[in-house]
Amino acid sequence: MKAYMLVKFKSDADLDKAKHALEEPGVEGIDLIMGPYDAVVTVQVDDLAALGELATRVRRCPGIRESVTCPVLG
């Protein structure tokens, strides 16, 4: 199952450390972006349960303020 996670960093986050913290198993890519979110994280996992677990781990990473997980349909 492929998904995108939209991530906001804390204002005082060290971007290199926050980006490194996102390197969890299942994360395929991280793109820093401009706009309401700071990064788009591309993930690939086996199923919805694994996606939920990964989303929880990402939200707990140092420097992460919030995230929104968007599963890809089809």
C-alpha cells in the first residue's frame, strides 16, 4: 500500500535531524516543500494496519509537529 504523509516541523526543529528521524522502515522518499506543510513523505507498507503504525512512529519523531496520512487509492 502506497501513501503520502504531509508533515509539519516544529518551528525550532533542526531540519536535518527531523528529516533523518523520518527514515523509518517503509519510508521511500522525503521531499521538503513550501506551503502549509514542510515535507511530503512517500511510504510503501503491506497494509492499512502497518500504515497506521508507521504514521504513529512518524508523529513521535523529534521535531515533527503534525502529520496527515493520505493513502493512495488504486
